[in-house]
Amino acid sequence: MPLPPEPGALEPGVLAADASEPDASLPLVPDASLPCPVCGFVPAGSTCGDCSWTPPDTEDFEACLSEARLRYDLRAAARVGDAARPFVRGVPDDEQWARAGVEAERERTRLLDQSMAAAVPDVGGWTLQFGRPDLSRDPSTWGAQWAFDEVVRHDGAAPVLIDVGADGVSVLVVRPDAVDGPDDPWSVEEHPWERFAAVPLSSDAGERAFQVAGGLHGVDRARLGEALDTGLARIVERLPFGVTTLLVDSAPGWVVPGLALARLSALRPDARIVRSERPAADELADAVARLPLRMPYWLVVGQYDAQSDGGFGAPGAEPVLVPLFPAGTTAGQETVVRVARGPGGADNDVVLAVVAAPEHPPMMFEPRPVSVQATRLPRGALSLRAALDGPGRVRWPDVADLRPDTRPLDQLYAQTRACPAPPAAVEVLCAIELGGQAGQAAARRALLAGTLELIGADLGERAAVSVRGYREHSFELGEERDAVVEGVWKAVPDQALDAFAALPHRTQPYQSDAAPLEDALAEIVDFLERERNAHGWLRELHHPPFRVLAVFAGRPPHPRGQGQDPLRELAQPCPRKDDWRAAADALRRLGVRLVAVLDAATDPDRDYWTALGAHCRLTLEGLTPRALAEAMGIVPPGGASMPFPLLASVPVKGDPA
């Protein structure tokens, strides 16, 4: 009769294990609930139901166990990549690692092919009514593409996608009616594995990915199952009853996502399952991009009913819609629209706002914003290409610097209506004193140069600019009647600026009490009278041009005769007998707006300055080109600007903005 075993002794056939070594072989006890030494699963018998490990009855038990552990870990690590290689038990060589990668890719492709087969009609229930897969992608992905195409075309309640992937569980609620908006037409609720209902996984990202892929030998399987049951039940119970649900396996072959999907299928047996090689959000984005437009896309532009003939102040513009893409247009199409920046566009952003609206909108319909972006446009009429990358995705390939504009469209519409109409054509005349104190002369030149740049930027060829610079009279015998005025007549702003820059800087001696401004005024009056005679006085009577004269001066004009000015009895009279009073009267009769820019030391209340600055007298110091241009009436007052571009429907010469 055999003796009973001693306390603590093992029964025959049971292998001892060193409890101090976690990777030591565990005893095989058929009737004990001990985890498998390879995968950690608790088998029901001598063979593990998860990894098929059966303890060999040989002397090389440890070698077989190490090899089984290496194979098991390699399968999980190869699904993740190099980041999981350090967590493999054992040291695989490069050939083993490469072979494991090939096997993982083969497994992934097999699972995707199964999903493709399930997408075929009469097999998995997915309809191909809208099937238009991207043929450039792997055919194994077409099933996922069909599934997502059907989701974004869903006509009922907002469908729900539960994406189970490498990082956790994502719940996406799709809003097919919002595909034309600037934002993604779905909301996302993330449940990462590290915070998923106390799932017993590692806090290290690399090791956690290895565990999720299948390296679960150190994970309590019972706790893992309980955590998945609890967390997934909480997600499902919050879903609306009867809502169309799609379960997405975005990590095919990974163990923990597979366990989660099995539980979700049990909780929602009506849900369909699709496998994808990418996260559901990426597949959704591509599915949306494959949709045809449900309603036309338009560009918002500003349009004036009529332009003013008398400077800024006519009624403002109206925002109007210009067609870009008709309903039914698909991604990859391009169109061209001709636009030009409006008033104030030189210093302000121009908004390229694309909206969606039907051809014949119902009453009180508000166009839906699709893309609202701001940029700076160059001067002149532009042909801008618009490229459609799908609903809600419009690109401007020719515009380099684009920034999102978060202002509401209603605010931009109001700004458009508040921007007064620019004059149809502007004639800018400038008389500038080239001499005098060097510092003041330089400041005058800088201000005029900046103003001409601004006129060119804002008005372009709609402005005709004349610049007359005057130097000092010579009272030497025989030189009294020499010309002292030079410059350019009726040039576009850029040419006028170049001609002005070429005028010499005068450093010769000057009289402190007078400068030949009267000569410049006489030339300007003579030029305007010739212009009037050439155009016909009736035409100017009924369609008066907008003309403005800006005088940049520090010294008053010479009097016509000796002693004519009681406060300047010693001032030399003009040797050419030009009279500033007669010129000022003629300018008023010709309807010229008169603006004077004076040095700080100049008394602005003298009669010649009140006459030559009848509309506005300004001080040179601290004056900006924008403030001067506003006083001249050639740019919008108060910094007003047109937020949207103006429409240039046909090629035009010059710059309509």
C-alpha cells in the first residue's frame, strides 16, 4: 500500500516551479485553475485553448517552453512593429523578426479580404448602390469603402460608428446632413485603453500596444474581461434605440480589439461589422470626399450698384453669390473665378468665403458656410482657381497665405454694406515744395511717396496722378522767367511715383518768406482747363470728374506784386506775374477738392492757406499716408474696407480695385 504524500510534496506527474522566478515553468495540474505558462490563459485541460501549448514529456521542457513563448510574443509584437520588440520574451534574430512581420501582414490581409467578401451583395447585406471605391487603393479595402460610403449617405437618424482599434474605442455619431460644412460631419467620443474601465494594462505606451496586440501573458484575463464587459456596456446603453450601428475593426488581428468586438456584437446583434486598415475617422473623411455635392457652392463677392463720381460716400455694396461648383460635382474638379480686391484691400485681409445654397433657395434661407478663409490679394484683376476636394473642402491653389477667418458671415455682410462705393475715376494733383529746410523737405517727400504707393495699391489705374514739384525762383538778370516747376502729368500711380522719385532734392539757398507755389498752381489750372476743353464742358457739367489737389508746403506763395501781402512787405513778387488768388478761384470753379499739408511752424490761418486748403488743412508732422488719403477723399473713411473681393467677370485692363 503506497504511503500518502508528505505535506507540501507534489503528486506524481506534477512539475515543480520556482515561485521566485516569474517566467519559470508552472505546474501542469489538469484539475487546477492555473494560467498557461505561454499566454497566461487559464486552460480547461492539459492543452491551452488560446495558444495550443501542451507541456512536452521530454527532458528539453525549458527549451520547448522558451520557443513557444518566443513564437507567441513574436506574433503580437509583429502586429505593432519595432516599438514592441523589446517586450518579446527571448531574443529573436532578424530572420525570425522578418518572418513574423510577413505572417502578421498575411493575417491582416486575410481578415481584410474576409471583410471585402462580406461587402458583396447577398453575402453581407451591404448594398453597392453608391459603391464608388477608390480604385487606386488595395482591393482588400474596397469593402470598408463601400460600408463608409453607405454610412455618409444614410437618410435616417444619425448612424453611429464604434471604432475599436489599437488605441482604444471611439464612438462616432455621423451627421450626413452636415457634410457641406467647414467642420467634420461627425462627433467623436474617445475611450483610450489606458482609461477604459480599469483595464489591467501597462501604463507604458509601447508595452500597452504589445499587450493590446496579443502579448497578454502577464495580464489577468478575468479582470480584462470584466473591464471590457463593464466599459462596453456603458457605451452601448447610451446609444439611441434602433439607431444604425457599424462596428469597425481598425486593428485586424489584434487580440484586445477582437475581444471587444465580440462583446459589442453580443450587445448589439443588429450591428454590422467592417474591418479597415485605418481609423474610422480617416475612412469617414475619405467617404465624405467621394460624395457628390448635394447643393451648389458659391463664392461671396461684393458688388456696387453704382460707383460714385464724387469721392467716397455713395451707397455701400451688397454681398452677392458667384457660382463655383454646381450640385453633383465630385472631387477633383476645378473652376476659375475672376476677382479683384476692393477698397481698403491694400491694408486689410480679403475673405474668400465659400457657401452652399440651392439654385432657388426658399424664403429666409441662409447660405451655409463651407470655407471661410482670409488672405492678402495683390493689386489688379486676378483669375483664382478653386479646387474641390470633396464636400466641405475647397482649396485655392494659387493663394499661398490662407488663414481661417472665424468672423460670422453676418458680420462680414454688414461690413460690406457699410463700405461706401469708390469713385469710378480719380484725378489726383499734387504740388510739392522741393526746397526749404532739409528736414521738412525730406518729410514732405516721404509723405507724398507713401501716399502715391497707397493710391497705387488701393486705386491702381483708376487714379490718374499729376505731380508738380517746384524749386526756387532766381532773381538774377535774365533768369527771372526760368521755369521752376517740373514733374509728370496724368500718369498711373506707379509711374507718377517713379517720376517723383527722380525729381532732384534741392539744397540751394532759399527765401524764408516765399516759394514759387503760385507757378505750380498756374500750371495746374492751365492743364485742367485744357482737359475740360478737350472733353467738352457739357460732359464735365453732367459728369464732373472727381479731382483733388494736395499742396505740400512750408512757405507761402510769392505775391503777384510788391507789397500785396501786408505781413510780407519784403517778399519778392513772382517774376512770372502768376497770382495764387486767381489760381485758387479757378480751382474752386473747376470743382477741385483742395487739401493743404503744412509744416508745423506754418500758420494755417493765413488767407492763402485757407483758400488752398478749403476742404482740409493738415499738419505734416505725424501725418500718415492713410490719413491724408482719407482727407483727400480717395480711400474709405474711418478705415472702412471691403471684406470680400469684387467680381471682375471679364478680363480688364489695369486694377479695378
